[in-house]
Amino acid sequence: MKEKVYIFDTTLRDGEQSPGASMNTAEKVRIATQLEKLGVDAIEAGFPASSEGDFEAVSEVSKKVSNSEVVSLARASVHDIDWAWKAVSHAARPKIHIFLATSDIHMQYKLAMSREEVLKSAVEAVKYARSFTENVEFSAEDGSRSDPDFLCQIFEAVIEAGANVVNLPDTVGYAVPAEYGELVAYIRKNTPNIDKAILSVHCHNDLGLATANTLAAIENGARQAEVTINGIGERAGNTSLEELVMTINTRHAFLPVTTGIDTTRIYRISRLVSMITGIMVQPNKAIVGANAFAHEAGIHQHGVLQNPMTYEIMKPETIGLTTNRLVMGKHSGKHALREHLKNIGYDLSEEELKLVFKKFKALADKKKVVLDEDLEALVNEGVLRTADIYSLTYLHVTAGTTVMPTATVKMLISGNETFCTGSGNGPIDAVFNAISQLTETRSSLLRFSVNALTGGTDAQGEVTVRLKEEEVIALGRGADPDIITASAYAYINGLNRLEYLKNHPPRKEAEGL
Ligand code: KIV
Ligand code: ZN
């Protein structure tokens, strides 16, 4: 039988460290629920000592998830471990994850600690965490740039102290596959008690090698991979779950391992994470990008029609991409909508369904056919998005070749309706000016992009914005058949996220992490 590789998902923790990708607690719980259905073994839900928001998120995810482990991150200190445990203690399967840097450069310049001090702190931290739970992981931060013999020494000591997982991060994404694979093999050979723990790997994508490095580590005996959906994460991101899992599935002859992932849920969760974080998936992204299964060239199309395997190495259905998806139109009833939403993963309450149905009818009046992408946007943005401080109630825009673009905007701000008129260089500028006047916000717009959600000239426009206020960055997203309305939704979503981040700052002692 094939050995299992444990999939440790850190979308909600390292993934959230992508600039601007903040998620509120309700959003994290929604993603965690889907991660559990996807079959991940562990869900790292946050770093409780770093902020109130992370504490709350770990605590709420712990209440909802029962099959997957819920992981709570901590530095090697009593203070952090206490916060981590307080947040995760009520999970069905709690785990404390302790990290401490082991490379000379980090120990000297970041920690100002000697090897002996780092070793002692790591052991004490693991022992302390073990006083709460048997499930303790130790990560040697910047492991790939650490002295291999020191790594073996520290791994031996923390396993002896009770860690059941030891993790080797390529924190700065510097490793190359052969080197990283060799390091894994070296650790396995030279850490006497390594068989008492699972050897895990955690790769960053700064050189575009995160998935390749993770695979090299697995080939050399690592049995846990730390990954994120769509590969989001700090800087260039982390190993992408979908790339790793689909490589294992597609090339099973070369990789004698298996995972517990239900691959048919991959596409759906990729969309969910992209919609919630506002981080678009690049069209040419492996597995989940819009072009991943699209064959433009005539010669390819011909081959694919004759036999899909001529050019397709994976079946789109394997990741949950179906071509014969049901199309809904304005004559579709509430029952059909409920069933269809269930099929694409949304089990809504009666109240929620009523609201979706109303919005669906309005959309179907504007757009002949409503596709899955439209429904997802409608459910995620129109219904499941948590109650916000700012929301749009009315928008009227005048623009054209001979008029000064003007926008009249009505908004609910903390429950009170207010309106104003703004002008600008173009209609979107006018709308954004009116919104910032109403909300009295001073964010700058760092990036603005529009995409069509589906094909066709009546497609919904999907707008994403990146906003910055002082040092806080937030992404916003909105969809509507009218791109000016979609822009207003995206801008307001970004402002709500900025408010959330301002109200959930890092704890004083965690600043600069
Ligand atoms: O990249 C890293 O080193 C981390 C650790 C906290 C595991 O994210
Ligand atoms: Zn990381």
C-alpha cells in the first residue's frame, strides 16, 4: 500500500500573510469548513498571539472543524503558547505549532541568540506545549539555510521533548530541488529518533520552485507537506495544494504516495479563496487558472475532440471542472436553484436562499444565462459576506464624450443612509470620489483591475482593487454586469477590509513580525 503524505493547509495563516489578503473570522470559518470537506489533514487557522483577529479565528475554526486537526501557531515562548492553546484547546483535534529560527543569520541578527540558547528554548517550548496536548509540531524557521548538523541536533532534542512533527521550512524560498531533497535525506539519516516523528516540509515560492522542492522532499521521505490554496502566501507565496496533489495523482507511478484529498473539490475551493481574499488566480496558473484546460490552437482542439488525452494530461472533472454544468435562466425556480447551489457546494438556510433567489432573478433579467461563476459571486458577495460598516444602496452615473462624469452615491454607513454627488476624470473616478467623501476615508488606490467573470458581452465584470491607508493594505472585490457598479462594490469592500484591519491591529508585542 502507498504511504500517505499528510496535507497541512496554511491558507488561513501563511496564506493570509499575502499582502492585503486579510480575512475576517466568518470568512476563515467558511474556508475552513470547505478545507475539511476537501480532506486536508490539518488546518492552520492563525497565530493567536499576533492579533485579536487571529485569536478569534483560531477559536471559531476550532468550534466548527472536527475531522481535520486545527493548528495554532506560536513562537517559542510561554506567552505565545498560552495564547495558542487558549484559542485551540476546544478543537476536536488541537495542535500547537512552535517555530524558532535555526539559521546562523537569523539567530545572530533576528534573535540575538546562540545555538545553545536556541536549542534550550526549543526544547522548553515543546515541553511546555506538551503539557497541554500530545500534538506538537516544531518548525526550524529558515531551516533550508541552517547548518544540517545543527538541524539534526535540534530535531533530535525536540522529538525527545515530545514533538510529533518536525518541520523544515524553506522560509525565504532559496532552496533548489536537488539540494532540498538531499537535506531531507540527510536529516532522516542523521537524526537518530526521526522515526518517532513525521518529517514535514514548508516551501516558499520566491524562485518559483515551491512545488518542485516539496516534491523533492517527498521523494526523499518527507511525509507532511505544508501548502496553501492557489499557492497564496507571504511574498511569492507557498507551495500550492492543487499543484502538489495533482502531481501526486497524475504521476503516481513516480511518486509512491497518496493523500486524503478529494480532488473534485479543488476548483471550487480555489474560487472560494480567490473570491474571499480578492487575490485573482492568474489565467495561466497550473491546475486552477482559467487557461489550464483551454485549448486555443486549432491543432490542439482537433486532437482533444478526437481523444482528450492527446493534449490533456488530467481530466477537468478530476478537479471538479465540469463542462456540462447546469445553466440557470430567469425561468428557473427556487427549488432548482437550491438543488443547483447544493451541487456546487452551497447548502444555504431558507433565509439565505430567499435572498439569493431575489438577486438571482434580478441578475437573470439582465443576463440571459446565469453560470456557476455568476452564482458563486452572487452567493459569496450578495449573501454570505458578513455585515459590513459600509454598503451601497444606490448608484447613478452620468458620463460620455461631452459631459463631466458625475456620480450620485447612496450608502448605508453603520446603518444610516447618506448620499452625495461626486465628479472625476471618468465615471469610476467620480464614483470613488463620492464614496471617499461619504465615508470620510483617505485611502490611496494602488491597483485596479477588471475581468470578465464568464464569456459573452453580457458577462459580469469582476473588479479587484488594492487600497492603502497609512501602512495598512487591503484588497477589495466586486462583481456586477455593470462594471462601474462592480467597481463601487470592490472599492467599498476594500474600505470595509481596511476598517477591519484597523480595528484588529497586531498586538503590541507582535509588531514587526
Ligand atoms: O516560512 C516559515 O518559516 C513559516 C514558519 C512559521 C513555519 O511560515
Ligand atoms: Zn511560511
